[in-house]
Amino acid sequence: MIFNDKKVIAIIPARSGSKSIKDKNIVNLRGKPLIAWSIEQCLKSKKIDEVYLSTDSRKYARIAKKFGLKKIIYRPKSISNDKSTDYEFVKHFIDNIGTNHGVIAHIRPTTPFRNIILLDKIINFFIKNKKYSSLRAVHENPETAYKSFELKNKFLKPLKGVRKTMDELNNPRQNFSKTYSANGYVDLYRKEFILKNKKLFGNKVMGYITPLTMEIDSKAELSYMNSSENN
């Protein structure tokens, strides 16, 4: 199959069985299920041609349909557990969806607050820049990761590979290189690359810097987002 690199298909993964927060992907966030935020953003996007939910749950599928998402792909429980990888569900998606979309937008429901104009700008950038095998949205860490520690037998140690003493790690952050974290705003893959290389990202990954972006991975983060109107 010849893939059209200008056509974008979005996949929103929402497995059941989360341990950090029970049914995290459908938990209430400011009056609606968590997955609803990502569904509505994708459906409003001008750069996303089709949107799918990848889930192992009929309940999640029913909720998604209430918010306008009609396309559901059910994945087996064997690739829907805590140790399952993104590659597994993306490959399952590719194998079961016979379209010529060349770009896959991975939209994580745990990053609920996105600016749709920025989302489309990122996708458009990736479409036009074919030298990148993939793209990850990232934001600058408020504190460089080089000043982080490992804890071994209650003793703080520099991270493996960071050749600094504990006193040197106390120097101003301006003395260290900036570091960035993937934030789930969007990851973009090329379908042809995945099929040829059996991996998602490869070595030519574009890091697209976004504003600081909140993710929901804990009850404390969920509570904060529900109580704060800042998004």
C-alpha cells in the first residue's frame, strides 16, 4: 500500500484497569470523562482526518460514542496491561485499520488540556518536514534533570552518568544544560517507518517544544486539575 503522508489518523488509547487511579481514562475532570477532552480536540482539529479510540473496554467505547467518536478498535487484553507497550497497540491498530493515512497522531487522554491551534500547527510542521521519522511534544523541565538524584540505601547520589559531586550539583541551574520531558500533547509517527523498522520513533525524532503541560498520572494531579481553572 502507498501511504499518503498528508493524511493524518489519530488514535486515542484508553485501556481499562489503571492502578494509579481506578478507571483513570474515564474519571471525571471538570464535569466530563477524561477521554472526552481528547476526543473533542481531535474532532475539532483541521489537520486530523479520522479519529479512533483503541480500547479493551465496551464501557469506554460507549462513553466515547456519547462524545461523538464513532470509530472504535478493540484490542485484546494481552496488549492492554501495565506492561504493554505503545508499539503493541499502535501495531495492532495498523494491522486492523486498512487506510492509506501516512501519519499517526498518538493522543494521550492523560494530557487533557491542548490548544487546538497549536496541535494543528505541530501536525502541519511534521507533514512538511519529512526528514524526521517521528515527533514528540516536549516542554522544558523547570529544574534541569542533571540536578536530580538517585536514592541508594538512603544516600543521595548523582544520576548514573552524571559526573558531578553532590556539592557541584548544588550549583545554579544555569550551569547545566536544559532538559526536556515528553508531555503527551501529541506524538506523531510515520506508518511506513513503523512497518519497515518495527519501532515507533527511530533515531530522527523531532522534539517540538510546547508550553509547560500538565498530565494526570496521580490522584494529586487529578485533584489539582479539578480544583484549578488554570489550563
